[in-house]
Amino acid sequence: MNNEHQRIQLVVLDWAGTTVDFGSRAPAAAFSACLAAHGVEVSDEEAREPMGMNKRDHLIAMLNAPSISARWEAANGSAWSESDVDTMYEEFIPLQLEAIQQHAQLVPNLLDVIAELCERGLKIGGTTGYFRAAAEAVADRAAQLGFVPDTNMCADDVPQGRPAPWMIYRIMERLGVFPPSTVVKLGDTAMDIRAGLAGGCWSVGVCDSSSVTGLSQPEFAALPDSERSDCLGKSAETFRNAGSHAVINSISELPALIDQLNSLEKLQPHVLSS
């Protein structure tokens, strides 16, 4: 086996909550506004529960939640239907695009981390549950700020979004990277973790900017140390429960994690001791 197949070659990064939009604010805000327009108020936690899925599937997952389903019926006089989903998804699209413009900043230290990884010869891919127009809007804004991955895939590019691994595999194919054991999938939701596991990659969660933490960067930074630690612990527990091989507090820790993986005698994905 070539030496390159014994080292990490590719990092596949999620977008909102991992590389941009600290706290993954844009998707949650758009889902809340969409349902509110139909008389259904949802909590931030309820809006985030299916995070990481294709956005239409995310909407359906929310509506399938018993408490939200009951609120829908109370507000609208009948159970929701596929026609309702079609209507809401069309309404959701402009709400999501507007929210992206408000929440498209890069997470702290992203550019330094990407520069370090590229200097080591690693390739960078991006995946997202966003539909095409939203994925392009995020990528365009990130490019203006200096972040341009080698390639991107969105939910519209594949027959099934997360937790299926198809976006990861498309990126591996496009960039000529194999086997999956030389790929790190980094994300901020349980769906990201599950997709990485399904693909046979190293599946890693990032905690501080995650949708699980759900706070903007100023909000997170303003927390007392004990509360900040609790938030990080909650995100880490979510990722570990989903089966992650490792968790990092922030994306700044990614290069050190890759060094750790490359130092292993055998580059075979497994849960690392914390």
C-alpha cells in the first residue's frame, strides 16, 4: 500500500455550524419563521433537532414530531399534508437565503486552519444539507472572505442526503481520494457524524460552533467559564452518543487531531480515547 494511503488525505467539512455561521443560526431561524407563518411556534431546540438533513426532509421531520404535529392541527384545523410541505418549502427557500446573508461569517481561525492543512498537502471538501441556491450563496460569501474548498457538494447533488454518505463519496471521487480511512469528516450535528460513519471515514464533531451549542460567537464567548464548559460537554456528548470517533472543542484543534491520526500504527477509524 502506498504511503499516502496511510495518512489523512482529505478533510470533508460541513458548512453552517462548522466553517461558517457560528452556532448554525441561519437554518434554525428560517425553519422557525416558516412554521410561525402557519401559526405554529417552535422552540430553537425543536428547530435544531433534525439539523444536518436535507432541508425538505428536515421540515418533514419537524412536522412529524408529535408535539409540533399537534400544534399544527390545532392551528390549522387538520393534520399536515404533503401539499402543506410543498407550500412551506417554497416559502422556506427565500427565508433561508435571507438568513444566510445575516449569518455567513467564517468561524474564528478557519482560514489559518485551512492554510495549515493545505500546506500539508491535504484536500478540502465541503458538504451541506442546503439546497443548491443556498449552498451557492454560502460558498460565494465564504469565497469573498477567503475560504474556497477544493470542491463542494450539497443535498441537491445526491439522491439522498445525510445520514447517507453519498456527498462524501462524490467528493472522494471528484478529488481522487481513497480509501475512506484516509478521510476525516468534520461536522456539528449528529447527522454529520452518522454520515461519516456510514462512509467508513473518521467521523469527528466540532463543539463550540455547533448547532447543538446553538449560540452565536459573541454569546458563546460571553458565557462564564463553567457554562461554556457545560455547553462544550453537551455537544461532545451528543457526538459521542452518535458514534463519533473523536470530538474537538473548536476547529483550531483539527490540525493536531490529524497529526494524532497520522501517528497511529494503523489508519483504521475507531473511537479514540479521550
